[in-house]
Amino acid sequence: MDHTERLHELGLRVTRQRLAVLRFLETTPHSSADTVASGVRDELPEVSMQSVYNVLNDLTALGMLRRFTPPGSAALHETRVDDNHHHAVCMTCGRIEDVECAVGHAPCLSPSDTHGMNIQIADVVYQGVCASCRESAHATEGGASGAQPRESVA
Amino acid sequence: MDHTERLHELGLRVTRQRLAVLRFLETTPHSSADTVASGVRDELPEVSMQSVYNVLNDLTALGMLRRFTPPGSAALHETRVDDNHHHAVCMTCGRIEDVECAVGHAPCLSPSDTHGMNIQIADVVYQGVCASCRESAHATEGGASGAQPRESVA
DNA sequence: TGCCCTATCTTGACTTCATCAAAATAGGGA
DNA sequence: TCCCTATTTTGATGAAGTCAAGATAGGGCA
């Protein structure tokens, strides 16, 4: 189903801003509001930051987008909403990869005791070091305790 | 081992600010920097916000504290660092509960290889509705589609 | 097709969370 | 006890995101 159709289905107006955001995120998942704004402006130079926030919030609330927030950076957005996939963040370079759900579908985890809380979503963020960062670390490293975890995210 | 000892071990000075923060978080886990500041000021009225941030950052970096960021709110801190437990956030009232790791120890999940990324930490945040919110929802509800997920976090 | 209503967008001010820098303070080893 | 420097304080600054009011433009209907 294309975006126009889906927006209609949800009772939303089909605006250029919404289409542009959706189209951009289709190509460039894991984007912050800022990134979305710059990307969208290539095709629609006039969009305001506020509109980007509006669109991201509205579409996330209605389930057309998914949002997650890696530690220490802004919220990121993507159009993959139907599968239960997770995310891995490289602690060195900030790169983000999708991770298929290891345990099957659904919450993917079954917390033994939840104090009576009715779990609906499991948001999982793995942190690690990606292959290329591991290499450059080896190259540089003189025996230090490892890559420093608190670099800015690219 | 008490806090003084542990700080020494890490080569850090034992300051009243650090001890106060640690003591406070022992009693009140899942606290934001703001909450920590007010709490600490009960016993040490002069602490600056900046110091609280310093302490939280330093001790988190050295592994004496753990930090996590539930979607849509400030970073929270706790002293439980050695077990691999997760968190459940009530989408309605914002309450947070600890959740024991269901699958055993360690990363708790095994996407051992993910695009060559070497996973070291799995941060899991469950979102759901806690028992008391479910009750009050039932009480109020006239057949609406359910509790609204985007309320402010208490 | 054209009109009109209102959802959506724009502009601009403002909050919250957090970091940076420089001067003042206070651990703790000698 | 003295002195060095790690920490803390003070004050400015930055990033991410929200709020509110007026302007614009989807799209249902005549």
C-alpha cells in the first residue's frame, strides 16, 4: 500500500510534507528530526522544523512510523513498523544497524515477573562495537583499555 | 563494600557530593538528575546542578552507576549495576519497575553476530500498563479504545 | 468546477535537559 | 600542616523538542 492510500485510511490529509517525510525515511531509516528536515528540504525547501516534528509525532502516534532513542542522542525514526526488530548502536562511531528479533515474534522476551504490569512493547537497544571500529581500534591501540564509549554520534 | 571504599578503589576522591548522590540513589533508584539534586539537597543544601551531573556522569562512566533513558523522559540512574536487569515503564503513569532478566545472565539475548557488530550491552525497556492504571482505566472507560499512551510522565 | 471548513503548516517564543569554561574550594598524599 | 590538583560552583551556552496563534491549503460538497 502506498503512503497516500495509508494516510487516507487513517483519516489524515495527504500533504506534501507528510509524503516527503515518509519518502525520505523509506530511503534513510534511523533519522533524527534534524536529518529528516535537511533531507526533506532537498525536495521541499520550505518545510519548517515544527512541521517535521508534527509529522513525526502524528505518524508515530498512529503507527505509520516507529521511533526509538539510543542513549545520548536524539530520537530516531523509521518506517519499518510491522516486524519486531531491534537496534544495535556502535558505541564508537554511532552507526546503527537493524537486528532481527532473535527469539521469534512479539515482545521477543517474556519477563518472568512484571509486578502485574501488562507488557505490550519491548524496546531493545544493543550496544557494541562495529566491525570497522574494531579494526581501526586494533590498528591504533597500543594496549589501552579499549575504545572510549562517549564519542559524539556521527 | 561501602561507597567510600569503592570510590577509593577507583582512584576517585571521596567527596560529600558523591557520597550523598550514592546514598540517595540507593534509597531512590530510577531517579533523574533533577530528582537526585532535590533529594541530595535535603542533606547537603548547597550542591549545584552541575555537580550532580558531574557525579552522575563520572560514576556512570566508571560503572558505579547505571543509566537508562525511557522514551520521552530524562535519563534515570540507579546503583544496581552488577545484575543484568531490565526496566518496565508504565505508559500511562510513568511508573518504573525493575524486571529480572528472563533468559539468565549476560546480554540476555543472543544476536551474537549482527552485521559484524560485537554486542556488549543489551538495554531493554518494556512498555506496558501497570496494574493500578489498568484498574482505573476499567473504572473510567466507557468503551474507548484504551489508555492513551502519550501522557506526561509523572 | 469552485467554495468553504478546518486540518495542517509556519513563525517565533519558550521549556527542559544537558554541556562547556573558568574561578573557587577542598580531598588527601608527603 | 602544606600544597597540588581533582572536584565543585557559578554562569553562559547549546541541543532537542513543545506551545500558541495566525496563515495556508487539503478535500468534501454544492
